[in-house]
Amino acid sequence: MSSMSGSPPTPDPYEPSPAALDNPPIAAPPHALPAAASQRARRSPFGTVARIIALLLLAWAVWWAFKGIQFDVSNFRHGVKAAADFIKEMFPRGTAGRKENWATLKEEWQPLVQTLQMDIVGTILALLIAFPLSFIAARTTSFFRPLSWGIKSVLNVGRAIPVLIYALIVVSAIGLGAPAGTVALAFGTFVMLTKLYAEALESIAPGPVEAVKASGGNAVQVFAFGMLPQVFPNFLSATLYAFEINIGASAILGIVGAGGIGFDLQNDIRLFNLTDAGVILFMLIVLVNAVDYLSFKIRQVFS
């Protein structure tokens, strides 16, 4: 019917058009390889030699470390059995043992709460100091580059000192108790968070920042709309990670009398009250897992 009306026939979709026959596709030249393949082709033999030397140095460093500590596999045969007996003593035996553990659980509840309180306050104090200082420590936001270098050098010194040493210093200065442990936790967390915050600021993309500046934004708007959306996930992850680490650290600080549940844990282990020590360890394990789950939920809310 369409041929009788004079309309042009419908072209066959499987038949190549005249334009395609006149201009056939040109095959890519052999030298037009992907970028990664071309880079591999241009690598010199010196790169392979350098990688081999690096692997040999790494293997030598591992051998040197094992030899330096006089590592002997035979020591583990005796150590594993002793450790298994040690852990076995932490579990209750019979109804009397379970009643004793329940009494220990109620007795250690308040020191555990104090440990959590030390963790919260120490992390918040560290956050309040580390947040503004990180802008001076970061190379991308510091108004004076030598000052940035100086702050990072001081932070490296601070991170080299264990938090237990800070606790000893603070305890000798202000006395025993939870305040000393909190100050020690805050300082140890502060040096870590400042470094992590500064590294997050140094990794921001300049595009959004320049866009806000080009639209006439002031310093607050540049931070709120150009920088904060980029660094906030890293800031949040670093803070929650520090909070989780401080749970274990605050328990250790009790050993030097800096408050928390660590003092009772150290006494129970030293006096071989292993069932009571097992209860304390169980409470710490539950607390750490609860904090980890809470951190996961917070990241989900703000992601």
C-alpha cells in the first residue's frame, strides 16, 4: 500500500548506510594503547631492580626483627598451655562461682561507668582543642607555613609518649583519681586528633573552596560550604575512632591510680583473683562492642 502511494521504502536496519560504506571506521593504531599499558611498556629496567631491592630490604628487616627479639617457636608450646590454663581460671565453676561473678559484676558497675565518663570527657576536651588547632597545623589552611611545621613537630613528640606516661605525670601533679586519668586521656587524644584533622584538611579538593570564594563568600561561608562537607566525614570517623580507643586506654590508666576500672583489674590479676578479673574483662568487652555499634549507627546517620 505504501509503495502505491509513492512513499520511500523503509530502510533495512541491518543494511549499512551509504555513508558508512563511504567512510568505514578506521582501526585504532597499534601504538594507541591504554594509559596503564603504555606506562608499563615505558618502564625502564631500573624500576624492576628498585622493586627487587625494596623487597629484599623488607625481607632483611623482618629477619632482623625476629632475630633481635630472639623469637623461638618452641617457647609458644609451653606458653599456649599456660595461657589456656590462665584463661580457664577466669570462668566460673558451679553455682557458687556464678554467684560470686554476679556479686563482682554489681560491685564493678560503678568503676565501669566512671571509665566511660572519663572516656567521654577526655574525648570532648581533646576535640575542643584539636579542632581549631588543626587549621593552623594544616598546610592548606595555615596562615604561616613555618608555624604549621612547628606544630606538627610538637605533635609528633606528643604522639611518641604513651598515654600511661601522661597519666603518671598528671597523677604526680594533681593526685590520684578520675580527674588525672581524664586529663591524661584528653592530652593523648588531642595530639592524635590534631594530626588526623590536619591531614583531612590537607586532602580537601580546592574546587569547591574556590567556587565559594568566586561567588563572594566570606571566610565562614567558605568553611561551611566549601570545606566542611569534605572534611566532616573524616573528622567524625577520627573522633569516633579515638573514642573507641580511649575505652581500653582509660581501663589501663587505672593501673597507675588514674581512676576507672583498671585499678581493680590490675589488683585482681596481681592477686590471682582470676574469676573477678574475667568479669571485669567481660564488662570491658561488652562496653567496647556497644560503643562500636553506636559509632556505626552515628556514621550511618551522618553519612
